[in-house]
Amino acid sequence: MARASTLHPRAPAGTALRGVSLILALLTAVAVPGRADEAQAEPAPATAQQILPPPGLELYQNPPYIAWPASGPGRYRLTLSDGAGKALRTVDTQENNYIAPQPLAAGDYCWRVTPQGGTAGASTCFRIAADSPKLEDFAQGGLLRSGLRRPFLFDGGDSRAGRGQAWAIKEVEVAYRRLDKVSAVRMKRAATLESGAASLDAYQEVERWSNRLLYGAMLHYHTGQAEYLADIREVLAELGDDDDFSPSYRQSPRAARQRLWTLAYVYDVTGGDLPAPERERLRRRIEAGITDAQRSINLDSYRLRPTNAIHFDGVGTMLAAAALIAPESPLARETLERHLRWFVYAGHPYGAQDGGYFGSGAYQQWSLMTALPAWDAIRIVTRFDPYQHIWLRNVPRFFAYALPPGAPESLFGDGHETAVNPVYALAAMDRVRSPYSAWYAAQFKPSDRKAAVVLANSVQIAADARGDFPAKANAALFPDTGIAALHQAAGGNGVSIYLKADPRGSAINHAHADQGAFLIHANDKILAGSSGAYDWYGSPHWKNWYRNTVAHNAITFDGGQGQPLGRAAPGVRFIDFKTGANDTAAADLTGAYGGALKRHVRAWAYLRPNLLLVRDQLASATARRWEWNLHSTTGWRAARDGYQQMGEGARSLCVRQVGGPASDFIQDDDQRWPLERGKRDAVPWHARFVARAPSTTADYLFVLDIGCRSLPAATLEQGRLTIDRYRIEVGADGLLSMG
């Protein structure tokens, strides 16, 4: 039963601030929890098509991928200059991107583009570092690496022995023997049911068909037992001689990707043991899948506006399959020559330059697992190394700060309520070498990895593990992702606070209307989090609660109104970030509210180890009844001029309003939009401070005590907050700064 209460606290001190206004995942496309995910895969144009590289970025890949928005085919003239403004080269192109044929010398560069018949755009600058890694081997003339031997994915067989894989072989054998046999006819029929509530259940049929081949190929390679090869031949024979590569990519992108990768994997790992006619028939099936993907995606058009993440995965799988059959296939070699270099340099359309991901920490993990097999094949077979891309180079640092081991939820967006999955994280850490990936890997045993992931190919488990956190700073800002991570001690499991201000958009696709939201974890437990859970894409719960501002620790008004769904958020960005003994941050969130507000600046100050200050400076042309939302795992009781969670010790949180409109504290656990498919809300309590009277301006200030250690007295006078031993400047600009 829903319980609700309204409490009337004393008017807060300083109320008026005067003068202030799934291996299955690694080997194939992931079966994500949303049931119609593939139907909604592309963000709004204003959000997805950014200028790349972002202005002022110090790059870690050389040459860079330079790109600009385009609405269709055209001609452009790009001028590249050095930092002093001297023109270095001028390039005419019909595409809206440019990749230099050779690396650039270290230094500062600027570029601008002039459309045919138009005026030159603004100049954008970046920096190349002396140690910027390169995405390709420039000393190699051919596209394919020299000396390749099959199976390519296992270094020509050199990686079979001495890898300590006995435990993984046993686990995969058990999983293999539990698989029911799915006929080719049943697989194809299921793959066409890619709509509405039937899509995920149907896709699982395709997975089972695929896993029989994938597991069998792995076990054949690692054990040499003839029974596995015999089973593979039986499954392939069921496809028939006149197989037309069904399901097609147009029918079901996810199922088509899964099937194409599976066949290419089998071709590489076991193809040498197949009779010549069967091997030739398998190659033709793979070529048919490559042709089908190119036709369905319309690659020439996609390259002008590469914003669709589903198509990115489709192109990656297509190119990986082409790489695995390239020595025997002119069609595959032609495909690689036309598209591979562009694909590797462009990278994932949702991958942020600082290592994060557009909209969702959960989807970052799932998307990495989807793409890793393709990147593995490309890295092994060709002269290109996708893991040197700036996004992937920075993924380990982002995970270390923002998705650390043991984190009880995956930040923001769809799937945020899922804990960080070590299988997903470690798969990335084993492929991208950095001090952060070495530290991350050291937090786990080798057997914490998925057994089938370990057996999949020749990627080695990270051997350069380190126990100490590789950076001194306990907080980090990821401006391109729009995330700030503040820790009591980075690398520990004490207090962690996460803040969001994403400059790339708001509430589009798997992102939520949660700009300015914050999360609080302590000892790997959620104290303040986002409400709801991901039952399926487009469900009533998803539409009416889960994605909306009111379900997050953010500002709403007039009965739960907040940030509009499906729009870009112009101007949203972090405008302050300082870290040291204590941390301060601030974000301009005005653009996230679709014109409803004239100003919203939210500022935070983290006073280690246990105090968080949150300030909201608000203005509207229309008088609003403001609401300050806070979602928690338990209910609240009145305590010490504030409110305390009904938890104990480190699992409790206390909150006190220090400044802003006189407000009523209201709480409930009413599930107005119930979850489906047995999902559970890990953060079921909804509290809000609701202004008693409408106003056109407000300046809220709250103190949160993590662990309810003291909730010390706070005094706000003449723009200065005195709390415990701290003096905090409460500036007219909406910021908080250490006195």
C-alpha cells in the first residue's frame, strides 16, 4: 500500500538569499532488456551530429577524425591550419568528414569548412600530443596483415595452449550440452518476429541456434574432439544450398548481425576442417550476408550522417565478417577497401571523446559487448586497431571513476538500476591497455570473467594488474559525456557522488530527462538514486515515469512538470569544476527545460567525507510552485530540523533545507505506473520539498549528510554558509565556492 506524509518544517534559515535571484553478448549482438530497442536507435539530428573533434580537445589519436554536420550530399572545402593560422592544406571533398592520409606532427591545429556556394564556418581547434597513438600501421602497405594463418582469431593456432583455460572449457561444455537444438527453419521464423512485445522472446531462439555453433566452434578448437565438428556440419547443412540469408538485415538487424557473425566465426575457427564444398558454401552465405547488410544500411548515405547506433553495429559486424573471409573473397576485400578506414576512425556514434557514452551507463556496457567481437577481428586481421580510438582509449578511466567495481547501479538512462557488470567491464579492460584498465582488472579474479568470453579468441587476460589507483585525484569531470564523479577516495567503496549535465542532449532514445540529477552511493549501496526500472522500451512505466524528470533527483514544478522528452538541451554544460580536499561543481541546466525556465543553475559542493551541498538558482517568467525531488531506498522520518532515511549507519541519509522558499516535505512509495515482466524498483521512495507558494524565482540550498553522522548546524548569512568547520561562498552567479 502506498504511504504518504506531509511534514511542515520550520522556515529554513536564510530563506530569502537577499541580492540573489550476455558471451552471447561478447560473441554476438547483445539481447538488451528493452523489447523494441532496435526500433528506436537514432537520436535527434541536433544532438548526434557534432563537430568532431570537440573544440579544445587534446587528442590521443593521430590523425584525428574531423567531421561536421551535413543534411545530405554536397561538396565541401576543408582548410587545415597550424596554431598560428598558417594554412597547411586545402581539401575538396563530397563527404562531411576528413581523415589525413598520414599522422600529423605534434602541435596545435585549427580547421574550418566552406560548403559549396556557402560561407566558411567557424574555426575549430585541437591539439595533437607527441605520444598520440595511431589507429593504423602506416608502415604496412596492404590492408591485411602479413603472415596471417588460420584461425586468425587464435593467432594461427599459437594461442591454444598454456592459457589456464581448463575451468572455462568445462563451463562452456556444460552450457553447450544444455542447449536445445533449434532448427534453421525455426531460427528464421523467429527472427522475423522483431516487433513489439514478441521481439526479445523471438530473438532468444536465434541466440540458441547461434550459440550451438559458437560454443561448438570454441570447443572444437580448444579440445580437438570430433563430435563438435560433426554437430557444426549438421547445423550448417540444415540451411540448405539455396539459403538466401534470412533473416535479412531489413527484417531484423539484430538477428541478421548475430547470424552473420556466427557464420564468419565458424568459417575462421573450424573452416579449415570442413570439406571444400561445405567451406565454399559457407563462404557464399557470408558474402550474401555482407551484401544484404550493405544494401539495407545504404552505407554511402549512412556515412554522411552516422548517428544510428544499430547501423554502426551492423557495419562493424559486416566488416569483421569481411575481414575473416577476405583472403578468399574479392567481394570482402572490396568492402574493406571502401569502408574500413572510415569506420575505424569514425568510431561509435554514441561514444564520447572522454570515454563515456551518450545517455546511459548501462548501454555503454551493453554496446561495448556488442561491438568487441568485430573490433577484435579487425584488429587481428587488418592493419587497423580500433582500440586506439580516442573513445576506447579513455573508456578505462571513465569506468574507473564513473562505473567502478561493485557500483550498485549504472549511472543514468535506461537500465541505470542495473549494477555494473564485471563481465562487461573486464572484457573492455582486457583489450584496452592503460593504468586504469590494469587497476580495474586487479579487482577481480580471472574466473570472474565469462567462460565463453575467455575462450572466444586470443585476447589475453590483463597481466599488468596493479592494486593502487592510478591517479591522485578523487574526483573527475567528463565534460563530453556530461558526468562528474566525486569519491570519498577514488578506487574505494566509501562515498561516491555522480552528477549529470550532458551537453549532447536530453531525454532522447535511451537517455532520460534527468539533466542536473545526482546520485549518492555509500559502501556500494544506493542512498539517493533514480527511480523506476527498465521493463521494456515503450512500456507505460517507461513512458510515464521512468524517463521523466520527476523520477530523478532533479527540479520539477507545478505538479511534476520538468524537462521535455525527445529534445536536445541547448547550452547544458558544466560551468564549474574544482577538485582537491573538497570538490565543487556547477552546471547550467536552463536549456534542458524547453523554454519553461529563464534560468536554472545547479551547484554542488562535496565536503569530504560525508557532506553534500546542493544549490538551485531558478527563475521563470511564470510563477512556479517549485519541487525539489529526492528518491531513496527507504522512507523518511523527521529528525534534527531535517529528515532521516529509515536506515542505519552508513546506509542512511539525512537532509536539511537551509535556504529557499518555505516548503512542505512530502513522501510516498506510490507506484502510479507499475513495472511489468517481474521487474523491481530498487529506489521506491519518492520525497520532495514542495514550495508552499508559487514564485518566479527561487534559490534553494540543501545539506545532505551521508551516513547521518552529524547533520551539523548551518547558518546562511549575507551570501556565506557556515557549516561545521567550513565556510562556503554562495555567490550571486549561482555557484558554491570554498571560502
